Amino acid sequence: MKNNSLLHRYGLAALLSLSFLAVSAPVQAQEEKEIVFVDLDGNKSKLSDYKGKWVVVNLWATWCPPCLKEIPDLVMFHEAHAKTDAVVIGVNYEDLATDKVKAFAESQLVNYPIVRFETDPDGKTTPFGDLRGLPTTYMVNPEGKIVAARTGMVDAKMLNDFIQNYKSPR
């Protein structure tokens, strides 16, 4: 009988040091449906374009204080990893003109892509599943599988620790 518990899948060390990403938001993305992003200039990309790297998908809004507080850590994490093993994608999850979002991101010195989902959000769901609040961060492993989620702030240390301690499901 296969043991699919979180303890078995991610290891005790990962769970203890990374309980911040214990799946506090449901991870329900449909495997067969491609997740498509549209950047603030209208260019499309797909989640699968990033296979081979960790992808930190961070849903945020300009009006969300915890979202703004975590931006410097996301910037640092992206700067440290973008050329090697991981990227951050910031998904702006609000109904705000793209020029305002672009100006806001520039004022915050954001160095990672800011996108929106190709399909308009309804405020309750995302291509990853139900949305419980902002910020919400999804961890996608290099194989393209969503392996963890968190509603609430993250920081660079949490992200680094998660990646370092992650163990593939058996």
C-alpha cells in the first residue's frame, strides 16, 4: 500500500521547516488544461514554458498590505534564482488598468514578470483552484506539477528552504 501522507511525500524536515507552505489553499489545477498568462504588454506565456525550473506563482493586488510587504523578498529570490533554477511570476489579481499596475510594479522595483490569467478572475477561483485570499503563492516543481500552496505572506528564506528540502512524491 502506498503511503501518500505529507510526511512521506515531503519528509519530516521539509514539513517542520516549511509548514508555511503546508497546503493551506487547495491545489486543484486541472492537469490537462494549460495555464496561460498575459503580461502587461499583452504577450502570452504558459506555465509549461517554465518546465525545468521551480516556478513561484504569487497572486497579489496593489491594495493588499501583506502582498506589498512580501514584494522585496520576492524580488531578492527572483534575482538570486532566475538565471539558474527558479523564477517568480507575479499574478496581479484585481480589476485595475494595466498602465496603473505597470507603474505600481516599477515603483516597487519588481524584477519578475507581472501577469494576469488569460481568463478573467471572478474573485473566487483561479486556474489553480479556489482562492481563499491574497496573497496566495503556489509552488510548481521543475516537472510542472503544483506541489504546494500558501495563503498568506512568504519570504525568500521560506522559498529557499522549501526548494532545498523538497522531496518528490514516490
